Amino acid sequence: MPSRGLRISMLAPFGIRPKGTLSARMLPLAQALVRAGHTVSIIAPPVQNPQDAGTCVVYDRVPVTHIAQLPAPGPAHVAQQVVALYRAVVAERPDLVHLFKPKGYSGLSALLLQLRHPALPLVVDTDDWEGWGGWNDLLPYPRLAKQLFAWQERDLPRRANAVTVVSRTLETQVRGFGVAPERTVYLPNGITPTTDVLAPLRPVNIHPTLLLYTRFWEFDVRDMVAALCGIVAQQPKARLLVVGKGERGEEEELLRLAERAGVRAAIDYRGWVEPAQLPALLASADIALVPMNDTLINRARGLAKLLELMALGLPIVAARVGQVAEYLEDGRSGWLVAPGDPGTLAHGALQLLGDRALAARLGQASYARARDVYSWAKLAMQAEYAYALARGPIP
């Protein structure tokens, strides 16, 4: 393991506000590393949050700096952003650089750092499938940007001194790119345990409440409506609390199909919710549903939202896809069902609604597993191992 006191610069793919990577993965890991004795800073381009350009905010001893938003158009803007990120990292005089997501401005900046400072160790983190079959297909990036991201996803891990991966699927993928197994470190998502667990004090709702905490693209909304129809047929008072917003307006399709199926009144749609209000709202549900289709992007994901639900001690019915079966033990800390199957999802929900003691046991076990296995304090040691690999052979 590395000696204490490393200076670590983390390069973010975008700003801290619009996306989850910084707040759900980078930042808590950085804070855990600081508590372990390291000095960590995060440097980000103000992509999608230009209001934060040129600012630095400290979060529990971790400074998060958004570089200035430079006015040049087109390729000149890209070059300026890349150089600004490069200079911000060099000014930190780090012992190593940890790049989160091998894409975009920060990925190009990492290449420049390798060119100008070849002795500076580089660790690349991959927490999603970014290229074709992944985010390239979900988001309306320009064609040239998609080609760049697909190339970066394969090329940057090969150039890195070590690679951290959020899932077993990505572990397999990067090895397929040619990254040596001994340079690949499994670093799943985690939680920061608190003492104010809301689950044990959760009252039984008058209307059985099912939670769907989602970004919608993970599953077919038609399947979710079909599952809800099956649940309401057996539990007419059941309600589906929906928290989240789709990338392409999928929530509107969900509500439209629910109206057509006659179950719109069973849906309590809240949309995007401020982070400070999220825990209490999520914990107000009796059971959480995590539907997913068996796709590459779902198998590759780190499932930060699932871990949030576990940290609240919620009983969870989830599709057996990718990391789900690693985070939750079927029948012990969660109820796993077939992916893309609304019938089994509805059956699992009804089983737990009909057996409150079983639901309580699963919820308590999911919290204990999140706390004992997936705390960031423990996972930070995996990052330290990756840093030791990057800095030289482990004795």
C-alpha cells in the first residue's frame, strides 16, 4: 500500500452539479482518502454548469475547482479548456493523477499530461459504458464527439499505469482492451454510513407505497406500467412513488401509458428532487423497485442509486443484472427477479407487501451489507492499492 500523504489530483469529466459522478463517486472517495491522510483536490471543466466557472469550493477538506469558461469557439475552445485543465493539475504538483471517466476535455488533458510529464503516474477510472451501446446511444452528442468518446474509452485505459473499474463487466471490458489484469483494480461504488438510519422508524403507510428512483432509460416504461397493473390488481390501495427525471422525457411516456392502462391515479410523480430532501422522501416508501433490462450499459453500471436505497435500509426488489447480484444477496438482503419481466417484478413486490416481517429483514440486511461491505472508508483502500500499482511494483 502507498505511504500516507500522497498528493492526488482528480480530474472530473464535468461539473459537480449536473451529473452524479462527482457527488456519488469522486467526492466521497476523495473525502475518504483525505481522512486516510492524503491530500486530494478535484479539478473539473464547467460542462453544463457554466455558472460555476472559475470557482473553488471546499467540501469537507476537498477543494473542487471549476476552471474558467473560456470564450473561444469550436476547436479553439476545446484546446483552451484542455490546456486550462492541464495547467490546473500541474499547479497542484501531484504525486499522481486519477482521471474519472476516460472521455472529453479531461481525457484529452490526461493525454497532454502524459506527453509533457511522462513520469507522473496516471490512474483511469471507468464507471460506465461510454461508447457505442452505452451513453453514446442515449445522449445527443455530435457525431465527432461520439467517435472521440468511443476512442478515448478504449485508448486511455491502455495508457494508464493502473485502472479502477466500478463493475465486474467493466473489469472484463478493460482487460479486453489490453489492460493487464494485475493493473486493473475493482473499485465499486460505496456509501458513507450515518447513524441516522431512517428505515427502523419507518411507519406502515395507509397506502402501500412502492418507490421507483430512476433515470428511466434503465428499463422499458411499458414493463413498469404492466408491473404496476399487476400490483394494483392485487393491492388496489398501492401507490408508486416515482422520483427522478428521464434523459429524453421518458417520464411523460410512463404517465401517458399509465393513464391509458387506468393506473395513473396510483402514481405519485415527484420528478427531480433536491438532494437535501431525497433521503426522507425515499425512506417514506415501504419497498423500492429497481427494474432493469439486461443490456451492456446496465451490466456496466455502478448502481449508485441502488446503494442509496440500501443505505436507507429499504427492502428492495431488483432485476438480476450486473452489479445487482453482487450488492444484494437474493433472499437475504434483497429480492432479485428476472430482468425485463414485469410479472416477476410485480410478484416480488406483492410478496414483500404481503410479508412485512420478511420485508423488514431484507431492509435491515441491505443496510448492514452496505455499511459493512461498501463503505467508502473501506473502498478507499482499493484506491490506495491502485495508486501503489501506478507508482511502481508492489513489493
